[in-house]
Amino acid sequence: MSIQILNPKGMNSGKIISWSTT
């Protein structure tokens, strides 16, 4: 399963974090 979330705060501001998990 792949997850994709938008992080409006923190160092990754305005960046999209995506990763895959079982």
C-alpha cells in the first residue's frame, strides 16, 4: 500500500511525503 500526504508544516513545508508500506 502506498501512502501520500501533504505536510503543510515543518521542514517539509509545502512538500508531499510519500512512502510505501506493506
